[in-house]
Amino acid sequence: MPSMHESQWLIFGVFFILFSVVAFSRLYYSHLLSERIQAYIATRYLKQLIRKELALYHPYSIITLVLFSTCVGLVVVKAIEIYQPVFIYKTGFFSSIFYVSVITLGWIVARAYLLKIVQFILSVDFGQTENRYRTIIFNQVCGYAVLPIIFIAYFVNGQLQYTLVCVSIALLTVNYAYRIIQSAVTAVNYSANKIYLFLYLCTLEIVPLIWVLTEING
């Protein structure tokens, strides 16, 4: 197990890579970020991106979703370290970050493809295309917002660290809730069946969240 000094340098290395990824994406895909921010704010811009046929396997999508997933891992593990350190001692600090990041990325990708499969099986949209795009775009934008905050949180102590972790959690929660609300509004606008909407929310939104919280508490 690395010492405290070594751990700080390893964490710094992780953040250096993340900020390098941000710089690379801003340099080579600068126009894509502004498009996604617009799509985050207004549905009409989201529909414009849909017409461009955004691909999950596009390099920018992969880079930014890995960025977001890693940020989630960093936030969750730092929060657990503050509130329930026993979990970290059992799993290992960097192993915990890796596990949470991989689970988050896997859930995003699986959810996007599952929505596409459901749309294909039912042969109707019900707003699934918009929801699939929100799964990608909303998390891309959120990753950019969370990264600098959690970076500072890892290199300060005391009340400031606690506050920054809380702000990071709040941003992730607001992003999650905002996406669910937008998805529900879209389904209602498409006159989706209420039973289908209920099953969608339970299966793809609520149950995974409850499972994660149960694993952490357990």
C-alpha cells in the first residue's frame, strides 16, 4: 500500500492526466463542447445534435465519458473516505476509485445501448433517442464542471475540503435529477404509456442508484 506522500503524487498524476485530456479535447474538439452545453440547456439544440447522428463510439464521446466516470469515482471515494472510511480500508483507495469509475462508465454505455435496443424492439421512439443523447451529453458537460472542484478538494483539508466534496456531490445529483426530469417530460410529450414510463424509471434510473447506495452502506 503506497504511503501518504506517494498517494498524493499518484492522485496528482491522475488529475494531471484528466486535465491533459480536457486540454486535448478543447484543442481538437473545441466546437463540440459549446454544442453540448447548448444541448444541455435547451431541447431544440439537442434535436439539432440528433440530426447530426452523434455516435457513442466517437473519440470525443469516449474521452469525455471516461473523464466523467473518473470524476464520479474521485468524488464518491473522497466522500466515502470522509463519511465511512472503513469501506476504503477494506477495498483500497485507488482500487475503489477504479471500481466506481468502471461501474459508472459501464452503466452509461449499457443504458445508452439498452435504450436503443428497446426502441428497436418496440419500433416506436417514445423519446428514447433524446433520452439516449441526454445520457451521453449531460454527463459530458457535468464532468467538465466537477473536475476542477474535486481537484481542489483532494489537496485541501478541513471544512473547505468537506464543502467542496458536498458541492461536487450536489452537482452530480442535480445533473442526475435534471436528466431524469427532462427524460420524463420528453416521454410525456411523446404520449408514452405511463406503465412503460414507470418501468423505465425503476429499471434504468432508481434501481441502479439504490444498488450502489446499498453496496456502499453494506
